[in-house]
Amino acid sequence: KNEVEQSPQNLTAQEGEFITINCSYSVGISALHWLQQHPGGGIVSLFMLSSGKKKHGRLIATINIQEKHSSLHITASHPRDSAVYICAVSAGGATNKLIFGTGTLLAVQP
Amino acid sequence: DGGITQSPKYLFRKEGQNVTLSCEQNLNHDAMYWYRQDPGQGLRLIYYSQIVNDFQKGDIAEGYSVSREKKESFPLTVTSAQKNPTAFYLCASSSPGQGLYGYTFGSGTRLTVV
């Protein structure tokens, strides 16, 4: 079982829909990251969370530390939101390495 | 602007050859990381370095080597011993400022063995 699980693996939405991507983890963390990867491109950091909720434009990220669960929401989705969204956790400590989920491929159709 | 530069973006290598991927950062971050991404899998840690002249193996270090002679540079060599080198390689850096560890990612290098 992966230490970081995302759902769904694939998601197709119509433009304007509200989208939710979920992430569950089984290890202790110092922070949780939501990342965006466009086809053939590098990775952009969207959010880094250790508690509560963060909002940036149409993106909202929440985390529940007790339940070891995080969600990424996209409001009023647009075709340019089409990308792979990756959840990753940093265990902190000496190495601070990231443990990644396998990603959610989102396609927003016009 | 500060950031991480990876080069080249696309790289083709003949089987049996070594190849070096470049990663440079101007963020003054102490820690640097190399990850590998394969289709359907999460990124996996190859090597990391927390300080100049020191580095540690990650989860999949076999067939790879690194150096950290300068704070801003962390090149990765994919050797001929790596059985399946075709993948997307991502460099990252972090700094333990303000109690939370912020990460910055490069744009990646896609390596194809032909």
C-alpha cells in the first residue's frame, strides 16, 4: 500500500464544474504539498499546508491532520486547468524528503 | 528571479553511454534532491544532498551518481549500469526556513534511451 494515496486517478469534467481531488496519507508529516504538472512540463507548487485551509484564486486546499486527509478543490473549472495534480507529503526531520502520490489526471472539456 | 534551472529539457542517449543532467539553483537552498518519474508511478527519490560535499542515496540510487561541489549545483549522472534509464527526472531544492520546509522544483529533463 502506498504511503500517499490519491483519488480519483483520472477525472473528466465540463467547464465550469466544481472539482475535488482527494489525498490520504499514512505517515507522520510536517507539511503536505499540492503540485501541478502540465503535459511534458515541469512541476509547479500550488500549496504547502500544515493545517487548515488555503485559497489561491479558484484553487482551495484543505487538510485534516487527525484524519490524515487533504483535498484540492477547483471552482469554476476551465480547460486550462487540465493537468496532473500531485499530492506529496514531507516527513520533515533531517532529510525532509517528499513522498509523492501517483497523481490525478484532470481533463476539463469546453 | 530565483529558481531552479534544469538542462537540457529533452535528452537522447544511446544505450551503454553515461549522461549527466544539470541542476542549478540560485535560491541559496541548502538541500537539493533528484527524483525520477515513471508513467503510473509517483516520483521516487534517487539522491539528496543537505550540504556541500555530502549526499545520500535515496530509494532508487542504483545506476546513478551525483556530486555536490558547490551549493548551487547538484548534477546527476545516469550511468550505463542503470537498467531502465528512460524517464522524467526532476530536481528540487528546499530550505528549512520559518519552521516549514518550502520546496522549489525545476522544469525537469526527459531522458530517452535509443
